[in-house]
Amino acid sequence: MIKSVFAATAALSMSAGAAFAGPYVNIENNAGFTGSEYDAAVTETHVGFDGAIGESASWYVQGGPAFLNVDGEENTTELSGKIGLGYDVTERLNIYGEVAAMTNDEINFDEDLNFGTKVGVKFSF
């Protein structure tokens, strides 16, 4: 169970940033601890594409293998992916949203896919 909870939490952790035109590689590690005790980590190795939507919005889509390391369990590999949108309301105010998904033990997209969402507002000073 901790693996599923951690995988969903890790999938939510990517924050929206500035868009770069065209393809990119994103390698991200998210680790969890209880106090000073290591619980688990997931390393996502994604290939992605992003671009502009008009002058004020951007989009991205990325995916690839995710390597899970849960303390006391065998390491596993899953598939993960993210899609997102951002919109500049003003020069200093951006709103964004993301949907992330990761398989769970097997690649059965109807039953074993963990989903997470993220929405946010970023104000720059």
C-alpha cells in the first residue's frame, strides 16, 4: 500500500515552470522520509514535448519509465506520464494544472493506473 501512496504523491510533486520549445528530457527523483528514516523514492526518466498556445499559455506532455525504491521491498519499474497547461493571467500571475499517472505493478491501464492532479497559482514579485 505504501508503494501506491508514495507513487501517487511522487507523481504530484513536479511543479509548473517556464516552457521550453520542443523536446526535452526530465529526470526527477522524489524521496520520502518519516523523521530521519528513509521510506521510499521514485526516479522518473521522462522524454517530453512542450510548446506555446498563443502568447499567454503553454502546454507539456512527458512520459517514460519510473524506478521505485521502497525501503525493505524489491525495486520495481513502472510507467509514468504527465500532461499540463499553464496560463499567464498577467505578467506576474500564472495559473497551472497537471494530470499525472503511473502504473501499479502491472501495465493494465484499466485497473492499475494511479492518477493524481495538481492545480496552482503562482504570483511573482
